[in-house]
Amino acid sequence: MPEYRFTDYFEREVLRKRPYLRREWCIAVVESPDRIERQEDNRYRFWGMVPDLEGRYLRVVTLDDRCTIHNAFPD
């Protein structure tokens, strides 16, 4: 099982703007996504449904290693 990390941006900005987000939701989406897409800047987008978000999808952006979570927001 990979060891997940979070960027300083995630810790300082993402959680400040979206305090309702949970790190465990982000990890769950990366581990079992409904969809994955590579971005042009060597990052990856993962989508997964989160029941605690009223059934909305959570989009999680990782760095190229797919273990460092950089951003997350509901879609």
C-alpha cells in the first residue's frame, strides 16, 4: 500500500477554502477511482463518489507519483 502525502498547498490552501474535506476521502478516491485522467502538467485527476458529500463526486489531483495529493474539490 502506498504512503500518501499532501502538498503544502493542500494543507494551507485547500483545507482552508474547503474545511469540510477529509484527507481519508481523498485517499479513498485515489485508491478506488471511477475515472482517472492525466493532466498536461504531469499531474493526475481522480474522480470518485463520496457518500458523505451527498453523493457528489470528489475530484482529487495528485502529483506525477500518484501518491502526493495536491488539490481536491467536489464536482
